[in-house]
Amino acid sequence: MVELLKFYPVELAILEAVTAAPVAGRVQGTTSKFGFGRGLGLLEGILAALRISHQVLPPQARK
């Protein structure tokens, strides 16, 4: 990801906020939510290290 962002520089990255999703009539489990949150944090860290401005928006913002 780092090499890709260095090769194709961007001015602003938009990330979607992590939310629990219904799966087969129930809400997504804690482990799944933690995994998505960890991924979001990893991306935010990469963007911050490369000094790329970013925003985290709720899923409804892109509709």
C-alpha cells in the first residue's frame, strides 16, 4: 500500500467508517468488528505517515 501511494500520489483519501453489519439476521460479531477497525486504523496510520490528508466518513455520506 505504501509503495502504491508513493507511486500514485493523492491529495485527499476518503475512508468509510467501520460499522457493524447484519449477517444472516444478526449483527456482526465483536471479532469481525475488531478486524475491520484494525484495518481502518492501519490505513489511517499509513496515510498519516505519508502526510496524506484523509477523512473518515459514515457509509451514508456516499449515497
